[in-house]
Amino acid sequence: MLPHMTKKLIFLSLTLSALLLTGCPAPQSERQTISIKGSDTMVQLGQSWAELYMKQHPDVTIQVSAGGSGTGIAALIDGTTMICQASRSMKDAEKESLKAKQNLEAVETPVALDALAVYVHKDNAVQSLTMEQVGKIFLGEITDWKDVGGTPGKIVLYGRENSSGTYAYFKEHVLGDKDFPPKYQALPGTGAVVDAVAKDKAGIGYGGIGYATAIKTIGITKDTGGMPIEPSMANVLSGAYPISRQLFWYTAGPLEGAAKDFQEWVLGPEGQKVVSDKGFYPLKGE
């Protein structure tokens, strides 16, 4: 009987050793979970960061969801997300709400750069617009392509819904905080804006440079008679492109533990390479 028990113990010991050597994932109770919510513009970027990081760190689970920058900020204030992804800056009132509710300060961390591109159909003859023309188009004051050098025909407006940070940024920096016209078609994601413009020769939209596929982005001139400035990385880094922005992570106080390690990885070479791979621009232009 004793030799049989000895063989059984040796087998169990060898099995345990094999599991340890093969890097068996940690039990569910030992896994660390990081929640991320917010910007639709950033959701694919966040998911790509999460997927690669979790492959390298099997003891960490990262959950990424969208809904818009405003939704992510609300979740951060309520304490239902650890990290908020935002394509706009938090407002002072939102920071005050976070302080009042959790007694913690909002911490802002830029994680990538973005050119807010103006999209047109790939067959559209227009190559550039002035900032003033873009504003007048999206205010409904210019309604025909012939008035900006294009083929005669009505201009169809596409863009984001009002919970979007991209919507808020565009409204503030391009429209001077004036309202979009009733004919403006608000869509639930930047991908939907691109799809709509790609199918509509009369269409124009706006959104992050990382989504600029199957459509044409146009150069923007700051003033009439100026040189068109393309939404390139060089022009974003130099500040020449007039509607470029930072993309942010917001947290309630500084991150700690696994979340802090993840943030440092995102800001490092591997994380910033993901930024480039997804069509956005890394913080240092690398």
C-alpha cells in the first residue's frame, strides 16, 4: 500500500511542477481587473492596448467599453470605472463633482495625439477648405459644394452625437460653441460617420485620423489664401494643423498596482507603437 501512495504523491508533485513551468494562468481569485470606459474614438485603441497587455500579463483582466467621453466621465465620477478615456478635457464642473463625490482629484494623463480630420467622399473634387468654410458648412450657412469649389449639389452633414468628446471639441473649436443645424445627422460612432461619408458623394463629416479609411481627408487652411495643412503627424506635432488634440486618460487620484503598471506600459514604447498601429499619433512622434 505504501509504495502505491508514494507513486501517487510523486505523480501529483510532477503534475504541479509541470503546471508551474508552463505558466498556467492565475486562479480567477488572484486575477486583477482594470475597467476602462469612455470615448468611442479611443475604444479600438483601448481594446488593442488591453489585448496585447493581457497576453503579456495573464494575471490581469482589462475590460474596455465605449459610450462616449461624457459617459466615461460620468462613470468615473460615480466610481463605476477605474479609467476614463476621453477625447476632450474634463470640465471644471466635472472635476468638482468627482471631488465632491469621492474626495479625490481628477488626474489627467495624455496618452496619444489625434488630428480631428474633415472627411469627404473619395471622389469629391474639393482638396482643401478654410477653417471659416468648415465652420459655415457645419453651421448650415454654406449648403452647396459649388460655393467652396466643388461640383454643384447640396452638402450633407454627418457627425457625432452630443455625448461624444469629438462632438464637443469640434463644436467648441470649429463652430465657436454655436449649434449644429437641424439637418445635421448625428451618428453613434466615428466608424459610422466614415461609413456614411464613404457611401455619400455629397457627404462631409469629421472625426479622429485613426478612422480615416475609405474616404478622403482634406487640408485645412487657417486663413483665406493660406497654404492647406494636412492632418499629418508632423503637422500635429508642430501645432500647424489647426484642429489637433490630445487624447486623455482620467482617473480618480493616481493609479496604483496593476493599473499603474498598465498605464506606464501604455506610455512606453510598446504602448505608443500601438497608437501608431491604430492610425493615431504617438506622444513623441516616434
